[in-house]
Amino acid sequence: MGIDRQSLAAEFLNILPSDCVIFREEELIPFECDGLSAYRKVPLIVLLPYTAEQVELVLKHCHEKQVPVVARGAGTGLSGGALPHEQGVLLSLARLNKIVEIDQDNRLACVQPGVRNLAVSEAAKPYGLYYAPDPSSQIACSIGGNVAENAGGVHCLKYGLTLHNVVQVTLLTIDGERLTIGSNGLDAPGLDLLTLITGSEGMLGLVVEVVVKLLPIPERQQVALAAFDDVEIAGKAVAEIIAKGILPAGLEMMDNLSLRAAEDFVHAGYPTDAAAILLCEVDGSEDEVSEEIMRVRQILLDSGAREVRTAEDETERMRFWAGRKNAFPAVGRLAPDYYCMDGTIPRNQLGKVLTMIGEMSEKYGLPCANVFHAGDGNLHPLILYDANNEGELEKAEEFGGEILELCVAVGGTITGEHGVGIEKINQMCAQFPDPELETFHAVKAVFDPHNLLNPGKAIPTLARCAEFGAMHVHAGKLRFPELERF
Amino acid sequence: MSGDQDQSSRLQANIKDAIAERSCLRLMGSGSKDFYGRGLGQQKVLDLSGNRGIVSYEPTELVITARGGTPLDEIEAALEANGQMLPFEPPHFDGKGTIGGAIAAGLSGPRRPWGGSPRDLLLGIKLLDGQGRIMSFGGQVMKNVAGYDISRLMAGAMGTLGILLEVSIKVLPKPVEEHSLIIDRDPDSATRLIGEMIADSQPITASYSLADKQAVRLACNHQRLGAICLKYGLQESSESSDFWQQLRDQKLDFFQQSKPLWRLSLKPTSPLELTEPCLQEWSGGLRWLYSERPATEIRTLVESQGGHAIQFRNGDRSGDIFHPLHPRILQIQQGLKAVFDPHGLFNPGRHYSDY
Ligand SMILES: Cc1cc2nc3c(=O)[nH]c(=O)nc-3n(C[C@H](O)[C@H](O)[C@H](O)COP(=O)(O)OP(=O)(O)OC[C@H]3O[C@@H](n4cnc5c(N)ncnc54)[C@H](O)[C@@H]3O)c2cc1C
Ligand SMILES: Cc1cc2nc3c(=O)[nH]c(=O)nc-3n(C[C@H](O)[C@H](O)[C@H](O)COP(=O)(O)OP(=O)(O)OC[C@H]3O[C@@H](n4cnc5c(N)ncnc54)[C@H](O)[C@@H]3O)c2cc1C
């Protein structure tokens, strides 16, 4: 069935330079998955255009031929959003990688979607500016992918998510029409379509240019590292900092397993016997920072921290952060495979949820390391497993699914920043009733009536949910019956 | 609070009736924005102000959830008691404005570039749509990327997509102290100086500029203020906090004219060749203009700088009030309208004449 690879390639070779069309089986393999390697599919072909005009031609052709299109940025996504479609085109935006303009006076940068997140801050640095959202994958991930996932990072507590730092995108619709969404000012006329595009996981259109806000580089940054003997107490300290009216530039937490892994990996200087550590960064002018870091220190001690250290100098500050930013690969060294979850919960549920995750870990017999954007209540439990052991991947997925359903049950969400993709599609059924899901499908149809853009991702069909529900409500009992439903 | 009431069932019944009768509805919070948007139609008014009350507020979570009809005053009083605020500083004048209306109108006050807008701070909603369905989108947590961001789409939609039964909003600690500085320079060098202060990360939370008067508001203590004055050679002013409130609620003398008032949204440094004076906020990103010029002339001028213009008050309200849209974008908006309000019940013609 479907279209055959050779003839589709021939059609695209008429439109694009030959080095933009990849269709030999062995050359397609590197594109078969994104950062979620448990799911793999070989696309029909991969296209690597150089310009937005070429992307437009590709889309027009796909639209005419009704060929599915999956966009790909840097392929660091952790939810399988860029997992290829076997009967479709995998369209990489990686070669659209130019910084078009840095507007120093208005503190804006206009960039192509394939520009790496960190490259924006590097280009802005000579002007004393930077781009605030800083996913841990920032050396590799693309701005287009950040927009598509509404990516977050350590600094999002104070400076907002991608959504808050993008003012305009140029969007190509599935039929190849180019639209400007948003503006270079602080608002745009009509409905705020930018809110729909941000986080839409390549389902509504292709982002071919982005205008982001830049911020002045703060005069000084300082970080406090607090060690705790108990994870729950660390969780309460997070709430305490916020309660005292402090909005740190970053507020991150790691549990013992992840901080030990990070210590072994990058020698960050973490106290390896602590049950958990908190990293709390403040930024601003010299005086402000001096004053605030003292307050933070006191609050942490008052909340039961065993020890609070502040970085001696910039090198030590970078080292403290290096541990956190490398937490995923560090934990990755502990087992052949790890599965990264991304639920968000109200901060005051942190202690309870951590305890319950610990119990699940015992039940499934799989270790779980915990790293969080604590200030935002965004958890990243990393489940360790070995895919070579029969049934262990399934067990890890089941464990992960249970964590996400717990997040929903305590009033949170299944994904804070990594997106639904293919990975959390079943848990969407736990989070949303049918009318909401129908609404999502209807919104997609407004942009993409023939369902050609990233089909099958992000929003489950109602039929799928009916099946999932039947599987998960064992003997008419919901999971976590003891928790109040939100 | 006395008067707290969940009227979602009644409102749901109202929608079902309207569908059955094939009638349209004009959604009203307190009606303080009747002047805003395209002319009001003859539709039946659906009063949303009875559906009110704070549902939950936990200061350490930085989130407040309230029913759409809750007066802004009530919300701000609850926040004030905990040293917090609505960062978008919504205008509310006599305290009647509702939180649902503030989100639906999507307007922000002087703090906007530094504190965010209603859409930036909206975390979740409970929506009653045009088929009478009650749905929840977003939530009470800071980060949530499950499904499309339907809640934020409602900010600024002027109630054309549905009724906001409940909204959850991110709140922030309120600065302990704020002070004003008058910048006694010619407009151009004052604008440059404000730009310089922003680039230096000074704690600016509002800016004002009209003819030969320029001012900024800073969130800092006296000591820091002194240092800032010294650094830039400025005088501390005796401007009361009232000034910024009057700016927010458009009570300053400038706003008492009867000509059409235009709200121009632009890149802060965009030049505009105009003879009439513009009052500027948001370090130039927002400009207010009283002018009798034809709408098309103003729109073309602003559009040539990549901005857009709203005919905010006065003048003929039967034409385009909001900036006309690219045809495909209009088509998308009509498509979205059909998703949320397929019978065209809510506020027909209030936003654009096409829906
Ligand atoms: C070690 C590690 C750490 C990470 N840390 C973080 C973190 O701290 N915070 C965080 O938010 N994420 C994090 N991630 C996840 C990931 O990096 C982000 O989701 C990132 O935004 C993906 O960007 P990408 O360019 O790799 O996109 P891809 O993975 O290529 O694609 C992601 C999705 O976006 C779509 N897409 C890509 N480009 C476009 C475009 N131009 N137009 C339309 N759709 C497009 C794709 O179809 C897909 O659905 C991490 C990942 C790794 C591997
Ligand atoms: C320049 C300016 C001047 C102002 N002047 C005054 C003034 O003189 N007096 C005063 O009291 N306030 C004034 N306000 C402030 C205003 O009242 C508040 O900001 C608030 O936004 C309006 O709330 P409302 O309930 O009155 O809205 P309304 O005027 O009732 O409604 C505004 C829009 O939102 C829609 N809407 C209302 N509630 C909902 C809901 N729950 N769900 C969906 N849609 C809804 C309506 O249909 C309408 O389209 C002013 C604001 C500005 C910016």
C-alpha cells in the first residue's frame, strides 16, 4: 500500500538539490528515532532543505500528494514527537540554521528554526544579552524544536517558558502558505494564535523563523547548594523560599541516586551522603545578589538543611550547575537504559509524590533517580532498566505510566516540558475527558484538515482512550482511589 | 466571601436555551468595557457577575483560582494580604471589573513588559463553550504542555469563544517598595536613557512619556534608588503611586479627549511620523494617540513598522475596531470560532465583523 520510496524520492529530486533528499535505507537509519530511542521507525524518505522556500515547496508537494510530514529539529525530543512516519516524509529543519538579526535596542533576535538554543545566547553575548529559556539539552536542541515543545529550563521559574520568550513565528501551513503569527511588539491583533503554535509538537504547521526576546545578562549570579537528610524536608524548603517572596532564577533538586551519579560523572562537588540537594540561584546587581543569597541561606537552614554552601567563585558556580545539567547522561551511566518522565505537580505535593514514587520503585523492582525543576514542580523521575532483559521495557513503561497518572491525581499534569509525542499518548486519556480531546482534534483540523502533519501524535483518538481505559480500570477500580480527584 | 456562588449549571442551562431559541448572547462581566470593541449588538445580555468567588488560593503555590465573575478588587485584596499581586496590573478603576472580563479583554497595565500579560499568567480555565459543554484546559501548575494551550487562547478573545467559568492565574510577590523618577530631559534623550537603564537591568516596572515629561517606576529600596539617581544623574520625584494608577485606569488629563483614541502596539524603538502627541508606556511598546485621521492612514503607518492599531475609544464603532487580519489568519480564527461556538452564540461582531 501507499507510495513507494523510489518514486517519491524522484519527485523530490525534481524540487530540491540532490543532497537534500535521503532515501537509501542505510542512510535513513540515523533518523529512525529522536531522544526517546525505545521507539523507532524508518521514514519513507528524509528531506534536508536549506531554505524556507524549499520547505514551502516540500509542503505543497506533500499536501498535493497527501503524504504525511513529520518535522524534525535536532532530534533531542524525549517523547517521540519526531518519531518518523513509515509512509511519510521526515522533514529536518536543521539546515535552516542562520541567525538572521540581533536587534540590540529592542532586545530581540530573529533566528531560523534550526539554530541551536545555546547559539542564540552566544550570538547575543557581545551585546550584553542572552536568551533565558535554557533546556539542559541547550547545546544541541533547536529553537524550532523548543517552540514546538514549549521547552523549559532551569531559568524558567523566573524568566518564563519558551512561550513567554517568543514574540513572533513565521509558520508554514500544510499547504505551504507563509503566515506571520505574533509581532515584534508586545501583542498582535486577533486571537492569540502564538499560544496554540507554541507547544503544538509539529501538528499545526512548520516553524521556519522565530523572533525571541533577549534579556540583559545579569551583573552577578550566585548559587547556594543545600544538603538535606530527608527528601520531604527538601521539598518543604522549596515551598518556604517561595512563601518568603523570593523568586529565584533557578531552584532545582536532585535526590541521592542522581546526585551521586552526577558527582561520579562531572565531580561537581556534591555531598554524596545527602538524601537530596537543592540548588538555588539568584541573579541581579551585586548588592541585590549579596543580600538575597544571605536570605536564601537563612531560609534553607531554617527549613532544615544540614549544610548550605555558596559557590566561592564563578568556576565553582558553573561546576555546581554542571552536575545538574548533566544529570540525565550521568544517570544514564548507571544502567543500560533509562526512561525519563516529565510530570508536573503542585509544589506542596512534592514530598508525598516522592514517597509514592519510592514505593512504586520497590514494587516494580526498578531503581528510579529523581531530578526536578523543583521551583516549578516539574519532576523528572529517571527509571533505570535494561531493555535486553525480557519484559523490562514494558515494566519501565508501566512504572512511568503510573507516575504520570499519580501526577494527574494530585492536580498536576503528565508533561511539563517534554511534550506528549507518542510516549504519553495513553496518559492523555487519564488527563482529559472526551470533550476536551474532541476539541483538540477539532483545533488541529482547522490548521490541518487532512491530518498530514505528524499524524497520530500528541492527541489520542477517543477509540484509543476507550481501549486504554478498559485496560487500566481494573475491576472497576481507579488507580490511587485514596486521592481526591481534580 | 458572601455572595460567592457557582452558577455554572444555570449558565449551562442558559446556553442550551439560547441554542434552542437560536438566539445570541452578549456576555457581560460588569460591563465596564462596553466602550471597547466593536459596537454592542442587540443581543440578550448574559450577566456573568453572579458566578463569583475565589475557589482556591495558596500563596506558596503562586496561584489563585477564581470564578469568572469575581471582582478584581476582591482578588487583589486577597493577594495584597499575602504580599502578592496580579503581575499584569489590570485596569479596574471603580473596582467593578471582573477577572473573567479582564482575561477576556486581555488588557494589561503599565507593568506589562516586566510582569507579563493576562495570557502569560493564565495557567488554566474551566470553559463553558457554545455547545453547553464544560471543559477544563491547563491547570494550576506552572508548566503544562499536555494538549494545545487552549486556555491562553481565551485571553484577549473578547468572550467570543466561550464563557470563562473559572480561571487559574499565576501571581507574584509584590515589590516591597516602588518609587518614581522623573527624567528631566528632552524626549529623545530620555527615551535613550530609559533604554540604557533597561539594558543595565535596573528594576523598572513602568515607564511613561508624553511631550516633555518622562518618568519611570522602580521596584527597589531607598538606598538603591539613591544609587540609581547618582549613576544616571536623575532627581527622585514626588510622584505618588497614584500617578501610575491614574495612568493604568486612563484617568490622566490626556485621556479626557473626545477624539478617537488609538492604541498602538509597536516595537519600542519604531519611529512614527506623527504631528499629534503620543503618550507612551512600556518604554515605547505601547502608544496612545488621539487623532481624527482616517483609520486606514493610522493603520498603514503602524503596520509599516510591523505594529498594529486598535481604535480603543470613541469614534465610529461599526467598522473595524481591531486591526484587520491577513485573510488566512482570519479564516483560521473563523475555524476556531466554529470549534468553540458553532452556533455563533457569543458576542457576535464584537471582535471582528466576520464572527
Ligand atoms: C539530555 C536531555 C536533556 C533535556 N533537557 C530538557 C529540558 O531541560 N527542558 C526541556 O524542555 N526539554 C529538555 N529536553 C528535551 C528536548 O531537548 C526538547 O524538547 C527540545 O525542545 C527539542 O528540540 P529539538 O530541536 O531536538 O526537536 P526534535 O526532537 O527534533 O522535535 C521535537 C518536536 O518538535 C517538532 N518540531 C521540530 N522542529 C520543528 C519546527 N521547526 N516546526 C514545527 N515543529 C517542529 C517535531 O515534529 C517534534 O514533534 C532534553 C533532552 C535531552 C536529550
Ligand atoms: C482604558 C481602560 C479604562 C477603563 N475604565 C473603566 C471604567 O471606567 N470603569 C470600570 O469599572 N472599569 C474600567 N476599566 C477596567 C475594566 O473594568 C477591567 O479591566 C475588566 O477587564 C473589565 O471587566 P468587566 O467585567 O467589566 O468586563 P466586561 O466589560 O463586562 O467585558 C469585557 C469583555 O469580556 C467578555 N467577558 C466578560 N466576562 C467574561 C467571562 N467570564 N468569560 C468570557 N468572556 C467574558 C465580555 O463579553 C466582553 O467582550 C477600564 C479599563 C481600561 C483598560
